[in-house]
Amino acid sequence: MWHDKYKDGAPQPAQIIHCGKLPASVFSDSRDAARFVATVIASLIREKNATEQKTVLGLATGSTPIGVYRELVRLHKAGELDFSNVVTFNLDEYWPMKPESEQSYHSFMWEHLFSHVNILKENVHIPSGLWRLEEVERECAEYERRITQLGGLDLQLLGIGRDGHIGFNEPGSDRNSRTRLVALDPMTRRDAAGDFGGEEKVPARAITMGVQTIWEAKRIFLMALGEKKAFVIRKALEGEPTPNVPASFLQNHMNAAFILDEAASAELTQVRTPWIGGRIVDWTPTLQTRAMVWLSQVCDKPLLKLDMKDFLQHHLYDILHLEGGVAAIRERVFEQLLRTICTRPGGDKPLKAMIFSPHPDDDVISMGGTFLTLVHQGHEVHVAYMTGGNIAVRDDACLRHLDYVEESSQKLGGLHPETASRLKKCRADIRAKKPGDQDSADVLSLKGLIRKTEAANACELVGVTADRRYFLELPFYQTGSAKKRPMGEPDIEIVANKLRGLRPDQIYFAGDLSDPHGTHRVCAQIIIEVLARLETEGFSPEVWMYRGAWQEYEPHEIERAVPLSPEVVAKKKQAILRHESQKDGAMFMGSDDREFWMRAEDRTRQTAKIYNDLGLPEFFALEGFVRYHGQKL
Ligand code: F6R
């Protein structure tokens, strides 16, 4: 087995799934997936160095390979990896694009890898976003020639787009394609919108290695992390190879493997429904619940109406051997789900609750109904907004606020000359901004204020007074761009001190790791770290996780379901709409065209429908929560 070669020192996958011809290694921690790939690359470089051969690597950009580069840099800094004989070819680059632009793949590669290792500048190859149209074809052919001249790529590292692209080989790409100029798919441009400050600013074209160029690599690792890749991973591994999903062409490669984290593997048949195909599985209570919910959905029957025939017809023979058979499993799962329903999330006695919201609107979007319910039921609810969310405010929204400030102050007696000139400068800075430019410090703070006042306005509606809302402005977020720093000690201290001072009985936080730019992930990491530290100080509140705006927990995961009445849903919508700057094509809407209040409403109504279809009581809407008790996220 190809993994065995790297047993020493490399983290091992929790599971290796064979989907058709390709193995998919699933790691329970995405950092282990990155360390695994880095270990393989490092072994390859060392082997080649030992025989004085060059190592020719095909490299990718994007959020996925960052951990791999981090580990390679660590190995180099520890004196364990020499890059002097490494030659690299990057997959792609936006076109047109200046190499020094923050969004260029040149900048990305130097920032994450090349500047920190001893690679020779002349050994780095990245397609140029500056090639003139008339020379692109010739330069692309030259790119290919150089790869061939060096004996081809020893290893190609790939990410995957949600549309199935590898490199920028978008759906429809030819199996035999070579390095060329391509038009970017709308989904790819939408996914890159955050990096460029708006979809319209994302270049429409790119230069990419072709499918055939990639395919000729001697070994290929395609990495995918996070739940937003789960559907495309299933298509790429389980569907027929098709140009509609260019990554599916890898199925016929002799030495390719997918490296996934659990979230990205979640839609694979062997993960989602491991019992199919007569496999013997470990029937943990969670898997039993998942199987029963699935069976009820495929049979279109409530849980308590499922009978022996349903189990037999749907590959669930093995579960029948568990103690008590059909009746016992059916009842256990039904009762367990019934117990999740909770109309008094704060309990019967008044308590103190703290809601942590990564951005200023996640509290109302993701748990606005429970937030309202806690306040209405007389609990003392506090909210901490962890970041300012300023980069998600569009320039036109900021200009409108500048108009308001200037005009209203003129009406009311004029502005201090220094303030007036700074406001004028903000306006000029915004007008002079070119795609990819960062906002000035003043503009960023004005944008932050817009979001702060929106959050305050939503809190007023929910019934949380100014003394119970906190704007933490965590330092990790304050980069002025979509790229964030990892969590640091100052972030941890701010959150820890807030909790030390308040000592809430209940805490809610976004246990959601899949927002497009990682802010939720960092916020969750900070809270988890703080909780671990405070536990040693004897502080152990009840902690619940809600999911961010992008997804809801699945029914088998939900440990608490809070029913929302039509009135609560309507008020929750109003609270979400108080976040005016996040409506109508806001920057981080992602791939979903629905406004945030619609997503929130659809999601909670859908959970209520699922519960009802399972034979549980009928509710207008439900918000789902999972209890945090130290589990790995
Ligand atoms: C980048 C590239 C792309 C990305 C893909 C996934 O060089 O070629 O195919 O790998 O778009 O991007 P992330 O990793 O950001 O999800």
C-alpha cells in the first residue's frame, strides 16, 4: 500500500476509502492531512537530493494547501529540508494580473512558501498574468516545454473548486487540454469575490496548466478540506469521468490519491451510508441515529412506522442484529430525537447567557430565534461580537454614510475642520481605490462603525441593552483584507477576561468551520482554547454550538432543537434586516443567491419539516444546537 512507505513520522489517515480506482485518505484533523502531504513531498525531495536529482513539483494556491506549505517551511527551518534542488511549476495565475498584487498567485506563493525556504528564484515557475494576449499561446507552449525538458512533474499538488475545477480547468475542459488562457466560471469568480472585494473585480480570465499537463504528473495529490467541497468530491470520485467535473479525469490516473478531511468526505457513499453494500460497520449510537433518519427519509415514513421490510429492502440487515431488533432501535432513536426538543433553552430558573457572534450578524442569523426566546423568557442575555466585519461593507454603502454624516452635520451647525477634512479624505480614498487595494485605516474604521451600529440596532430590537453587548475587535481579524492572522494570545486574553468577569451559566458559539474566509474557524478555536483554560480555574458553564449562516446541523447531530413560533421567526427576520449593509449583493454572500434572512428562515423551516416527517411534533421552525463538551471540531 502506498501509504505504508510513509508510516514513519507521517500522520496516518483515520480511514482509507476506495472509490472505484482511486483511494481517498480521510484524516480526522485537516492539519494531519496537510502534514501527511508535506511528509510525502519532503521524502520525495530528500530521495532526489540524495541522488543529486532535481525534484520537479507542481504546486497549487488557494486556502487548501496553506497547511502543507506551513509544514514544509517548518521542516526547512528545522534544517531538515533543502530546497536548493527543487524546481516548481504553479498551476495557474489570474489574467491579467500584476505579480505584486495582493491577489496574485505570485504573491501567494512567495508569502506562503518561497520566501521562507532556500529555493532558487530561477527554479520557480508561475504563469505570468502580464503576458500580452498575442504572446500567451507561445508562452504557454514554452511553459509546457520546460516541464517536459525537466522530465515532467514528479508530484502535482491540487485543490478542487466547488465546480470540480483543477487548476483553472473549469467544467467543460477538454481531457487533452494543455496550458492555456481560459475564461473563469461564474462560481469560481463568486468564490474569489471576497479576496478581490466584490465579484465584479475578479479577473474574468486566467492562465492554467491543462488537464493533460496535470495528468502527466508521476504522482498526484488532490486535497479537499471542509464541507463545502463534500458534494463535488462525491462527483469527482463516484461519478463517471466527465469534462463537467474535470477532477473526475483523475480516476484513470495510476498514481493519484485524494486527501480529505472528514467534512470533505461526508457525502461519499461509504461515509454517508456505510451500511450499503453489505459492509460490517461499527454501529455507534450516532450511526444508528443516522441510519434511522436516512431510512425514514428514503422510505418516506415516520420513524415509528418503519417495519422489518423497510430495513431489509434498504441494506440495513446488519443493524437488525443489535439488541432488541427493529422495535428497540426505532424507539430509541425516536425518543432520543424527541428529547432534543426544548422550548425553554435557558431552563426554568433565570440564568446568565453569553452569545459569541464571530461577525456582527451571526447571532441573529444563526440563532436569532433562540436569542429572542431566551430574552423573552426573562434570562440575562449578553452578546459579544468577536470581530468588526468591516471588510464586508461595500464602498457605496460607506459613501452613503459619509453623505449622511456630512449633510446632517451641516444642518446641525457644521463639522470641526479637521473632522471634515478626514471625511473628505475618506471619500477620496474610496474613489481612488483600484481593484484589490486595501481601505485606509479611517475608511476601515468607518466601515466597522456601520456594522457596529447595525448590530446595536438589532440588539435593541431583540431587547439587549447597550451594557450587555460587547464589541471585542479581536486583533487576529484586523488585517484590513480577507486574509486573517491565526489566533494569538491577545485574542485569547480578551475573550478569557470577558468570561472571567461575567461568568455566564450558558455560552453559545458558532461551531461552524466552513465560512469562506476562516473567521468562524478562528473564533471557534479561540473559544475552545479559552474554555480549556478556564476549566482549570473551575469555570465550566453549559456550552452550546450553533452553525453559521452557511449550513444547519443534520438531524442526527442535533442535540437541542428550539421551536420558533411564526412571530419569533418574523421578529428574527427583522433583526437580520437591521444588518442593512449585508443585504443585496453584500460581499460575502457566497454561492447562495438568497439573502441571509431567507437562508435563515428556509433552514429553520426545513429542520422543522424534517422533524415532522420523522413523526415528531410539528413546529413552524426549529433552530438546532450541538452541545460542546471538549470534542474535536
Ligand atoms: C489554485 C487552483 C484552484 C484551487 C481551487 C480550490 O492554484 O488551481 O484550482 O485549488 O479553486 O481553492 P481553495 O483551496 O481555496 O478552496
